[in-house]
Amino acid sequence: MRVAVDSNIFFYAITHGREHLKKRDINPGDIKNFLQHVSGHPDIELCIPVSVLAEIVAICLKGEHEGKKHTTEELFDLIEFWRGLEISFLHPNKAVAIACYALYMDKAFMDSRLNPSDLVHLGYALAYNLDYLITTDKTLRDYRVPDEFKLQIKHPKNANDIF
């Protein structure tokens, strides 16, 4: 089984009291434990698209995203956290390019609500034929994955049922 997570999931895992990252329905400790469990599970591969890494770096260097403050210290915390995880990085390839193009141009796959980063993360998940994409992003979770793909998009509070 192959599982990817959106950038927001990583930010929740390293909150350390950062109020702007806390939500009532998300416990940062649970997110961190979930990622560590997925990473160490013998039957699950934790897959991270390069686009997610790039988004995280850009957010931390910019200092703000969607009205929320982010810092380079968060980037350092994430790098340290990633060092303890077993991660397969998903690199761009022709299949990713085709999937992203289809999501943007093909009426059978497109959804105008997707922002560019959502579209790319979803393109990676479809191109690499992943089983799950974990995100708090409602737009991504509401996307209707075409029947020919096995991808399921889940909120972290519903992600434990993948085990």
C-alpha cells in the first residue's frame, strides 16, 4: 500500500504549541504518531511528491501562507522530523506531466476549485497510482477521483482505517 500526505499534514506534526496550526479536530501528536506509524509499517510506503517538499520550503521561506505565519525554524523542524521517517520521494516524470495536464485541461478530470498546488499534488498521486492521499484540504477531499484510479483522499482523522 502506498500513502502520500499533503504539506499541511507535516505542519501539523511539528506544531509545538503554534496556535495557528492547531485545529479542534486535529491533534498534532496524533498526526506525528500517524506519520511515524505509516513510515515504519512493513506493508505501507510513505510517499512524498517533490511538489509537497517544494511547497513546504516556499511557505517557510515566504513566512506566511493563507494568512498564517510560518518560519524557517519550522522548516528546520520538518527536516529533522523527516530524517526519522522512511520516505519514498516521488519525482516528476512524463506520467505526472500527463496527469497534471489532464487535471487542468480534460473535462473528465478537471475541477475548477483546485488551486495549482492541489492540482500538482493530485497529479502525482494519480500518476504514481497511490492508494491514499491524506489532507485536511476540503477541496482536495471533495474531488471525485475517476473510477479508473484506486486513490482515496482522506482527512487525517479518518486515516487510521487504512491499517
